[in-house]
Amino acid sequence: MARLRLFGPLRDLAGTGVADVPAGRVGEVLDLADARFGEAFARAARGCRIWVNGEPAGRESDLGEADELALVPPVSGG
């Protein structure tokens, strides 16, 4: 299983910061997370950056069994 890491509001919406997910394409894993965590999570996740093992990734990227997929929400400061 790969590991999905969630930050900020996504963590709050999912009720967890970490979830084990099946390996495959990133887009497939994100679709499963949307279904698992609900519509509010899905809306919030659409604006997030996707990282696999600390590198930028897209929905078509492959995700292996030992990989970590992170969803990082936009950050504003001031």
C-alpha cells in the first residue's frame, strides 16, 4: 500500500492526516480518496498541489507500493 498524507483543511475534512491507499495512478488514488472522504474533501482537494516522494506530480503519475502521495493545500501569508 502507498501512503496518502493530508495537510491543513484536508486533514480536518478527512479526520486523519495519513491513510494507506492502493498503488496505481495518482488520479485513481485521488478519486478513491474523494469517494472515501466526501464532497467537501473533494472540493478542497481540487486546489491542492500533488507531490509524490517529495517531487511534484500529476494525476497521470504512477504511484508504487512504497510511495508517499502528499496533498498540499495553497498557503497564504501576510
